[in-house]
Amino acid sequence: MTLLRCKSCVYPTSKPDLHFIGGECSACINARNKPRIDWADRYRQLIDIISRTPPNKDGFDCIVPSSGGKDSTAQVLMLKELGANPLVVTATTCHLTPMGRANIDNLARYAKTIEYDPDFETRRTLNKLGLELVGDISWPEHAAIFSVPFRAALEHDIPLVFYGECPQREYGGPIDSHEALTMTRRWVSEYGGMLGLRPDDFVGMDGIASSDMDYYRLPESDEVEAYFLGQFVPWSSRGNAARAVGAGMTFALPSQANWWEWENLDNAQTGLHDHAMFRKYGYGRLAGQVCVDIRQGILTREEGMKVVRERDGIFPEVYAGVPIKDVLDRLGVSREWLIEQLCNHTSWDLFDRVEGDRPILLDWEMMAAE
């Protein structure tokens, strides 16, 4: 068996929701078509959206969901330059790293920041259930990324939320999904990383009560509009990183299974999320980051594939300075239990063997997916 890959980048056909035309993935097609967008008109639309939204009693007129990382830092600085006064809302992550703490505090120097903490006993249970049920330790974090900012918007009477990029435009998705300007309830249900699990599905599992899931439920309201800022201004991960670093963001390569030094630095569990993604779909975080750099002309396809061969899917013994033992101790599980869950959700038909705790793909050769 051969893992088929895009003829322009290294995305495999096993990536969920990705579609191909003539052997090329939708992410590469979207990137090539970006210059055709009337960005001046999109910019005018953005200014109109901001100007027609009145500030609340405290003077805030929009919310930026934030981890304190490169994108949210760049978003805040950009919106302030446009005359907006954003309130920064952070849904506390599963296992905050020292770098994550430093970057949240750094962004708070530029804009008012509020943090919403979950019940950590419930979070710990959801992390474990996510691994068991769908092979994703980050299910509760994905849910909170959407539910908490919307709840904050209603609580603080701020009906405007700006998320970052539209993932389907930047990383590929079904046909025409890249055109979405707004984040709707339907978008969250389809693309929000829920993997078919709803908050209410957890009620009754391992002692979880309905009230325990309130933190993770998207509010039933039409009063809040959420937009993808990257649909109104050209999106650049490297550009955002440069701006955030210039504003004081702390960064370091989180693990050898990453290519960029300045992304996903706040959650020590992210390495396990990325490793499980590699096991399920045959590509990990490093491959996704490499694909962006290939589309930007920073790497050739051959150079990118060399890095992917060497490092994609390496088990995260340490992530963002936090050893895997600390992550497992916090969850109250053994390494043996973790590996069992990962193996249960590994797509073994994609792999030839396991070296250490890293599955090795059957065939590294690249073929254009037709």
C-alpha cells in the first residue's frame, strides 16, 4: 500500500475533509487562488463590521479568543490598529505550560484579558474519555475554544467575536467550505474538532453530571456574530509569529514532532493530540506546518518530505518543556494505558512497523493523488 499525497505539498489523501482536483489538494488550490481575492473590498467589509458594533459599558467592542500565542497576539494588535478595543478571552487549557503562562501574561500588557477556568476534575475525566472514545485527548479543549468566548460575549454584552484563520481556506476542506466568513453553530458542529461527540454524550459517563458540561456547551443564541479575521486580511502564520515575537511572545520548539518554534506552546497535552492525529491519519503537526511553508515557497516539496520522513509522528517525550510523565501523572494514568488507547485508534493499514513508540508509514514515496 502507498500513502498518496498531494502533488504540490505533502498532505496525504487520508487527511479528513480534504479534497483533491487533478492530484492537488484544496489547501494548495486555495493558496494559489488567494491573490484573486479583492482584499481591499474585504478590508472595507472588516472596517464596516467593527464600526457598526457599539462598545459595551466598559468600552469593549469585540472579543478575541486567545491562548496568548502568535495568532491571537497578532489579532489583538491588528484590531487595535483598526480602532477596535478587544477584550481577550482565554479558555484555560488542559495543562498550561510555563511558556503558555508567560505569553498570556504578555498579551495582557496590550489588552484586557479574562481567563475562564474549567472544573479540572471534570476536565481530567474528559481528557481520558476523549482518548478512549475517539483517540483525542484534546476534545474538551476544542469544545471550550468555541463555547467559552461565546459565553463571554453574552455575559459582557459584546456581540462581536473575531477568530483567526478559516481552517478550510488555509489547510484545505470540502469544496466551497473555504468561502465561509462567519463561524456558525453548523460550522462548529462540522469542523470544530468534536469528532461526532456532543457535550451531552458525556453525561452519565464516569460520574459526569449535566451541569458539569455547561462549560462546554455552545450557547443557544443568535445575538453573537463570529468572524474569521483571516478572511478579511491575508493570513500569514510566519507574519503573525514575527509580530508576536516582536511584541514579547516567548517561544521555543515544543518537540521534535514540530517544525515551527512558535505555535501551540500553551498546552502540554498538545503533543499527545498531535501524535494521535499522526496515528489516525498518517500525518502530524509537523507535516501540516511543512505544507504551509511549501505553499509559501520557503521549502521545496522534496525538502519538506525529508523533514517529514525524519520527524513527523515522533512520540512527545517532552512537550513545551513538560515531560510526558508529568502529563500522565496529572491525568492519573500509566504510560501503558496511554499506549493502549493510542493503539486502539491507530489506522494500522497505514503503517509498516513501530520503532519505539513511533509508527512508521508503509511507504514514504510521494505519488500525486488523482
